Amino acid sequence: MAWTTPKTDWKAEYSNINIYLGDFFNVEDYNRIKNNLKYIDDRAKELFSNIPTFNPGADKHFPTPGSPDFSNDNIFADEINAIENGLKGIQDAIGLFDYGDTKLFYENGAFIDYKELNRIESAFLDLYEHIESSIAGKLRLSYRLGQRGSTIKV
């Protein structure tokens, strides 16, 4: 998985006649968030041994005329909950950060809103920056086993 810059400026905005002008959450956003969580999960395991495994599943896609498959274009509550739980698992395993309360979503209930998307994507960006800088700055012991022409005795 490759890292994709998260969207951290989600907003809800209405015109003066109550027409929604804000951001819409779609499968591309879901794929970005899910894949960024998988990237953070994989990279965090290089530093911490107690990171829970996150299995994101296949990417979602929009049906197209050439591929009219409607079986993988909906985002379900349990998939959003899996992202929430993945973030919580990493947060708990590292133990240094608090990214707010984990929300729980239900079928036919309220869908994820812009505040929650901002919280999740901002948390991912923060984790990404901390983990990448920790990996880059990880101390490495440099040593040499013997000298040229000599043998190593054990």
C-alpha cells in the first residue's frame, strides 16, 4: 500500500436556500482512508510488536458502463467501524496519542460526518509523520567484523 495525502479539511456547508455545498464522502475517499490505515499499520509494526492486524479488504469502485458491477460500490457501517477500530488499536498499542473517542456506526443509522472524517484523517496524518520520522531516526549500531585480510574468531 502506498501513502496518499489525507483530506483534513472536510466541511459541511449550505447555501442561503439550504442547498448542500459541502464535501461528499465517496468510494475514493473510503479507499484512501482504508489504504492509509493499512500503510500506517504496516509501518507501525516495524517499530512496535503489539500492533493489531488490520485487514482492509478489497478497494471499492464505482460501476461504469464497461464494468457495471454494483456489488462493491456501497460503504457499510461495519467497514467504517473497522477503520475506527483500526485507528483505536494503533493508538492503544503505541500509547502516546489520544485521537478522541471511537465512534460506532449502525446499519441504517447516521453515517460518518465531516467532523469524524477530519478526526480520522488528521489522526492518520499525525501517526504517519510520527512513525516515518521514528523509522528514519531509528538508531542503528554500526560495527565491523574484523579487518581486511584477517579472519573473524568466534
